[in-house]
Amino acid sequence: MYLIKKLIVCLDQTTLDKTLIQYASFVAKVNQTKKVYFVNVIKNLSVPKEVLEEFPNLVENMINERQEAMETVVKENFGNTKNISLNYIVKEGSLSKKVLKLAEEKSADMIIIGRKVDLPGTGVASLRLARRASCSLMIVPENSVAKLSKILVPSDFSEYSKDALEEAIMIANKHGNVEIVCQNVFTVPSGYHFTGKSYEEFTQIMQMHAEINYKKFIRKIDTKGVKITPIYTKDEDDDPVQEIVSKAMEIEADGIIIGAKGRTAATALFIGSMAERLIQYNDSMPLLVTRPKGKNAGILDYILEI
């Protein structure tokens, strides 16, 4: 994986901004980030022509006011800004469209966006960004605390899981004293009884194969001496995402990292059902959806999707 040299942080002038800025500071410190772009997107700046004629500086003043407000809250919550270029951008229009375009223009490595729980708003933008962004996406629920001692990485032993685990290893290696828990959720097939085995016996068989596959999987990865604990969870209710979030809360993880599928013209708008469900279901802890930089659809797909 790669270091987060250029970071985009989506702010909206709510109390969630403080949390996002603190996470941005945390990410910047671990990754030696060079540039942070704080972005505020105003949904609608349409002002009647007559009003603009009477007050020609109205829009400019509004934008300046937003930028000054961002600068104030960043100064209060970002911490040490040495060797980091902080930039403040105010745009008008759709959040996802403007942030995606900015990410392309700036060649961003990560986008940080908030997940509202009690505050008004939805998580639609998070899903759109996860589907279309050409870089990794961190989704931070309100009231989250920027700390790192344990990370949960769900794994089906695929290449996407490998990306996520390598990202977790890099973070843990740079931060220090971080444990990674690698969780495989397995299901006992409905036709197990045709084998002559009991449910309990077939559960043991499925877990044994999961353990074998993990050993093959981990051999291909440079763990850099980071402690990785494999765990195996039987899916009881055909909802692996619920098992993932429940396990993350049980072990008191500070965040979840999952890999998104690379995007091609044939897989446009598809990041993997597991990642999509996690984005929709999880409002308990930070979620990092990793994507190798630049693995996005071509410009034609981008235009058609938006």
C-alpha cells in the first residue's frame, strides 16, 4: 500500500467537523502527510439575479466566511501543522461530485468523510464516494475518538483482503503497539447433511479449512513483525456484516479496514457486497475502505455514473 501524502477532509459546519479534523491530524501524523484539503460543499448557492446586482459581493463574502470558519475549527483541533500544507476549499453543488472531481485533480490518496448518527443527514454520499473514488475512503461516525491500539480486518483471503491487511500492517508498523485481528466469517452450507456429518462436525470441517486457507494467505504477506491474531466466526444468520461489527465491538477495536474491489468498465459501481453492507450497517466505529490508488473507472464511466 501507499502513504497518505494528500488527504481530503469533508467538513459541513456541524459538530462532526471537530472529530474529522482530529482524525485527519491522526492520519497525517502516521503518514507524514504533505497536503490536507479541507472541503466544504454548499448544496445551493443560487441567488436571484436582482439580489446579486444589489449586493455583488454576497457570494464571495459567503465563501470567505466559510473558509474563515474552517480555518478557525482546524486551528483548534488539528494540532501540529509543521511541514503540512493546509488548504481550504468551498464549492457549490453535489458533495460527492465535487469531492470526486477534487480527488482526481489533486491526485488524493485518501478522503475522510463523516457518518452522522444523531445529527441530521444521511450516509448516501459515503456509499457514492466508496463506489467511485480513485483512492481510499475513511468513514468516521460522530463522537469517534482518534486512537489506535486494535484494528479488525475482515478477510475472505482474496486480493482485496490482502490490500486491506497490508494497509493495516503499514499503519500498525508506523504507529507502533497496534494489534491486528484478522477475522474470517464462514458459513455452514445448507446441504451439509447429505455428507452424513452432523452440523457440529461440519462446522469443525469448515473452520479447519478456513484455518488452512489463512496460513496460505498470510505466507504471501510481509507482516513486518506486527502481531496478527486470526479469528474464525461462524455466520449464524446469513449476515456476515453483522458478525463483523459485533466482533469489532466485542474486541473493542478502534476501527475496521476492508478492501474494495478494483474498478473496471465491467465492474463499474461495484465495490463488493461486503464493503457496501459495512458502509450502510456500521455506525459504531471508523471504517477504512482501501483501494489501490488509481484503480477507478475511465473518464467515460465517471461521466456516465455522475
